[in-house]
Amino acid sequence: MDAVIKELPLALFTTLASVGIGAFVAMFCAIYINKSMGAGSIKRLDKLTVVPIVFCVVALICAFFHLGDPMHAFNIVNTIGASPMTNEIVAFCVFLVLALVYWLVALAGKLEKHGPRVVFSGVVALFGLISCIMMGLAYALPAIPIWNSPWGTVQVLGAMLLGGALLGGAILNMSVRDTPLEGEADGRIRLLAMLGGLVLVIGTAVLFGMGASAKSAMIDVAANTGTLIVPLALTIAFSIVAVATAFLGKGAKRTGWLTCGTIIALVAIFLARGIFYGVQIGIGL
């Protein structure tokens, strides 16, 4: 667990950022299908868009704590393109700026028509997806063979889909209140969450398996992170149950299940990231 505690700021960054990004992806999917949301629902949705933005801003603050001295953030400009970690932060900042602009333009009432809203939200979702990929690639270090694989990126994408679908679904259902989302939007959100849970399980299981089977004189990965496996499995399972149960009801009951599922998904993603940091066996260890 020492590795997990040491990387706590980055664990919080990747947890909160992936969920915030995923919420924008989920909202884009729903907006694309849901062509006739009422004016009141649109206004509520635009106001509630502040929630994933807050997730992302807090995530960025957590990332700066990893620097030790926040003044080191100015060194990012000098290492763009040369450092995977820098590229990760820059990509995330670009996404966050786009998300902020989208939110402000929407609040100003400039995205009342369906077409422009779909295009702008699609651009934000696309840059969010790119940011998540960069988040995973930032750890592809040759000195740490287990990290130097696509499975870290797979884990981040799974986290984005699971947590983001739950958070985005909660926001959307708070916006429309008792009116169901139309055009299979509910089904898409449910599918995203279930797919995310599956991808998160696969990515984390492969990483843990690689770590547990690696030979190290200094680190026992199974002992280091094995205690997180059962809580991870339970929290992912509850998140899936929450999203499945939510769409059996409506109104406050549906929103309550999705909100509860989001909180549990955050715990699940944090545990998954804990396993990721716990398998960091470097060359020669």
C-alpha cells in the first residue's frame, strides 16, 4: 500500500478526471439521441454541467499536489512533447478549457438548437476521450514493464465509461425530472456503464495478474494489492446493479440510484487505480 499512498494525488487525479470526462461523453450520447428536450430541461442540464467541471477542476488541483511545489507547474511549458506526464496534463487542460467554454456558451443560451449543441458537445467528448488515452499512455514507461503495456489505458477508459455514465445519467435525469429520456438514451447510458464495468475489470485483472506473476526480490504484488481485489469486485458489482435498477424506476428514485452508483463507482475506480500503482515493479527489482 506504500506505493498507493505515495501516488495518492495522481490516484485522485485519474479517478476524478476520468469520471468527469466520462460524464461529458455520456451527456453527448444522450444529447445526440434526445432531440426534443424541453427548454426547462435544457436549462437545468446546462446548470448541472458544472458538476463534471468541478470534478475535473478538483482533479487538476490534485495533479499539481504531486509536483511537491506548485511553482513547478510552470515547467510544463518547457517539456511539452518531451514528457508523457506533461502531455497528459496539457491534453487534460485543453479538454477542460473546451468544457468550460461549452458550459458558458450553453448558459448564455447560445446552444438552444439541437445541431450546434450536438456538434459542440461532441467536440468536448472527443477531446475528453483523447485526454483519457493520454492519461493511460503517461505511465507507459520502459523502466516499469507492467505499466509499459496498453492495459493501463484500458483501465482508465473503463473507469471513464463506468463512472462517467453513472454521473452523466444522474445529471441528465435530474434535468428531465419525471420525463424519461427518449430515443433509447436511457439504454445507451446503461450500456456505457455496463461496458465500462467490464472493461475496468478486464484491465485491472490483467494488470494484477501480470504483477502477481512477475518475479521481484523486493515487492510481493499479491500481498501489496491483493486486499483491494474483493472490495473492488463488490463496488463494481454494486455500481452495475445501481444503474440497472435505476432505469426500472423514474424521477427521484432513478436519480437516487444513479447518484448512489456514482459514489460507489468512484470508490471502485480509486481501488482499481490503487492496484495499478501497487504493481509498479521496475527493472531490477
